[in-house]
Amino acid sequence: MAVMEISIIPIGTASTSLSQWVAHCVRILEERGVKYELTSMGTQIEGQLEELMEIAKRMHEQPFLRGAKRVLTIIKIDDRRDKPLSLESKRQSVREKLNRKA
């Protein structure tokens, strides 16, 4: 399992607001039924690497389908193969370390 963070930014739109563009991209995730978390600066998704790459491509294309002429997409992937990885396991690992005494 891998975790991907993706930010899709249409450039040169009529408004400085991006929420409507984000909503169209997030709809793809809901249709696919993948686990995701929307944050203020991007969306985090967990799944198999091949599926994540396919989803990223569909999300990147979404603003073009809605009239954008240029789109900037930023992707970060954490693909760990030595043990299971999930959005929750990453958070839990940090929480455990915060609770330890130095």
C-alpha cells in the first residue's frame, strides 16, 4: 500500500478561489471509493501504487475538462514495502513518539 499527496492547481482561471476545482477532483475519489483525507493544502490518498497513479492522471485532467488552459499538479508518494502503510499508521507513529519521554 502507498500513500500519495496531490495538489492540483488550475492556472489563469477567472477567480482566485480554487474550492470548486478541488471539489470536482475530490468527486473522482468518491466515485472510486478510495480512502482519502482532504487538507487545506492538498489531498492525501492511500491505495495501490498503480491505482494512485491512474487516479492522479484523472484528477490532473479534471480542470482541463472544465476549461482550464494550464494545470500545475504536485504529487508526493510514500511507497513503503517493508511493512503495511496507511494514512492512520503514519499519524499513529508520530503520536507514539510525541508521548515518549526523551
